[in-house]
Amino acid sequence: MGEPKSDAGKRSVTIPPHIIPKLQEHVKSHAAFGRDGLVFPPAPGDGYLAGSTLHRVFTPAKHKADRPDIRVHDLRHFGAIMAARSGATLGELQQRLGHSTAQAAIIYQSAVSERSPQIAAALSALAKDESM
């Protein structure tokens, strides 16, 4: 864990409302204080959380979930696909993920091609509204 790779990585991301209560609970007991306080702080004076610390918690959790194949980065990928599935535009995905170019965000939009029926239905609804 460390500084973001690019300036695009330094951003504010709106958290889905259903997550906020659990995050508030966590922040009260675990997070560092202040605007720049880390949500998952390391031991005092250690800078950023070590990757080994994250894996020490993540590895048992993924086995308990019977998903030993999951990697930490897969959680980011899942979040991006869910954002795309919810209707996020390419620009919104790019901003949310901190991508400096649209190329990387395109991966997540193309992963949600199963939305085709919803898109077709929305187009029909628009056409119906226009004809009235």
C-alpha cells in the first residue's frame, strides 16, 4: 500500500449509501483521525498498511467464503463492473477508478454487455415518449 500511481488516483469517491453505516462504525473504532486519516491505518509510525497485513486478513476471509481464487484487486474489478452495470458512463467510471485515460475504463463497460435487454427497453420507452 502506498501513494497512488498517478494524480488521477487522488480523488474523492462517493460511497454507496448502504455501506455508510458499517464504514462509520469502523471509522469510530479503527480509522486515523482527520481529513487525511487512513480508513485502514497501520501500526503507529508505520506509514501505510503493509500488503502482508491486508493478506493476513484477506486470505482467511476468501477461504471462509469458499473463494480461494479471489485476489484483492478482484474486489476493485467487481466494484467497477457493478458501477458500470448500474449505468455509470465511461467518464464516470474513469473518474471513479482514477484512470487517466478512458482505455482502462472501457474494459468495465464491455464487461456488462448483458445489459443489452435493459438498454433496448429504455430505448423503446424513449421512443414511446417521443411519439406522444
